[in-house]
Amino acid sequence: MTSASSQPVANPARRTVMAAAGAAGLTVALAACGSDGGSDGGSDTVGSGAAGSALGKTSDIPEGGGKIFKDEGVVVTQPSAGTYKAFSAKCTHQGCAVGSVSDGVIVCPCHNSHFSAEDGSVKQGPATQGLPAKKIKVSGDSIELA
Ligand code: FES
């Protein structure tokens, strides 16, 4: 005589977990470009005469890489030895500042867009437009905005 009573032990209690979605804050940075009064025929001396905003030295820019000058909103690259290029450091996707340059690629940290360090073109979205080129002038070992 065995009394086998099988009773269900499982007692499913349902709970509803509510997750609050965090609101994403958007930061809009406006970069105002100063007007550039270019005058011809100035003496071309290297030194402390500010013909443009000095960005840095060529030795700051690694070959194949680059450096981001946040205050100026410019990224300077050296895609090949002795060739320096400059682009807007403001990502064309949503305006973040690009974050790094390596292996010939400028990367925006916000949504991981990739741009060519050679011509600023888009290598990987979500950005659909390349970084606009900026003019720079290399005087000796110093790089200035032209
Ligand atoms: S803002 Fe640069 S990838 Fe979105």
C-alpha cells in the first residue's frame, strides 16, 4: 500500500519588473569660427608672430595617426611620412568630437564612425558625410591653422 501523492510544488509567482529607461542627454556643441583676415605680402618669419593659431609640432603627430586639438576643433593627421592633413574634429553624425586616430582612421567615440585620416571620408557609419578639411600650414616643425 503505497500512497503516492504527487502534488505540484511549483507555485509560479509572476512579477512584473519595470525598467525605467534613462533619458539620453544630448550635448550640442557649437563651434564658432573666427573670421580670418588674410593679408598678402607679410614677412614670413618663424617665431612668435601669430599668423594663425599654432596647433602643435609635427613631432606631435604620429605617422599613420594623428592628434586631436580639442580647443581648435581640429584633428591633424599624418597619413604618410611628412604629409600632414587637417580636418574638422566635429563628427558629421551628431557633432561629437572625434576621439582618436590610429592606423589611418579617425574614430568618433559616440557611435563609432570611422573617417579616413587621409581625406576625411567616411569609412564606417553611422556618419554619412566626411569630415571637412581644414587648412593648415607647416612651418619648420610647427603646425598652424592657415
Ligand atoms: S556623433 Fe560621431 S558617430 Fe555619432
